[in-house]
Amino acid sequence: ATSFATRSRGNLIKLRMECDGNPVSAIIDTGSQLNIAHRKVWKSSLPRPVDMHYSVNMNDANGGASTLRGLVPNVPLTCGSVITHANVYIGDQVPFDLLLGRPWQRGNYVSIDEREDGTYLLFKDAELNVRHELLVTPEPANSVQPDIADFISKTHRAKQLVNTITIEKGSSATEI
């Protein structure tokens, strides 16, 4: 059996990609059913026609809703020598440049692998063999997450406090 500390928060998986040589900052979101680009990023970095016939209502995890207007089909996105493709909806008020969801991940055989030294993206070929891997969120050596460090600090202070509390019983004091 292996023991590890659970975490309440983790880093987003961010990836620098390119479309026709134009840099694009992408977030990999395994909980999204869509691939989405901000309209300003489409205009500046994804030089492809947008089909305005497509629109979709999007609900976010916080209960918000918005409409994505337009779809850019078959966008080539490269990461180093790895070439992937995505159908990308366009959003006017999204808080990211490019979000790559499950359609991108499944359509390009991209997996996420958690290892001791960090999070890796694995790019597989058509036979599902790992062809490329990329460390996307390195874990600093001997690092302790801030929420864990805070918990440990509070626990240590509470223990010190308990050790200094005394309860008087008659004429003698008992330490807890």
C-alpha cells in the first residue's frame, strides 16, 4: 500500500500550442464537453473561417450560462512536433484563450498521467501506443502544498496550546 497526502486544489493543466505558427495558451479541461476559444484569440491566432451557422449554449461549473457563436472546424494545433486537431467553438466572454476539452482529448488520443515528479500529457498514435509525452505541471522536489502546510502549522499550534492548558483539581494542577 502507498500513502500520500490528499489535496483540495491542484494546478490547471496549461499548454503552449501553435496554430500556423501563432502561439496559443491552452487549458486542458477533462470536464468540458467542448473545445472553446475566446473570440480575440480566434481573430489573432486561429486564422480559419468560422461557421456562424453553429451556436451552442454553455453552462459553466458555477451555474453561469452563455452562448458560444460560431464553430471553427478542424483547427490544426501543434505542440512541438505533435500535431492535433480540434473543432473549436468561439466565445466572447470566456476567461481563457483556448480550452481543450474531452473532444480534443479523445479525438487525438491524449491521456493524462500523474507521476511523482508531476503531471504528464501522453500523446498516443492510432494504435494507442504512447508516441510522445510532455511534463506539463512539474512538482517541485520535496514540496508541500500550501493547504497542507497551513493545516500542519495550525495542528502544531493547537497541540502546543493543548499542552499548555492546565485544569486545577483541588490544590494540584493536571496537564492535558
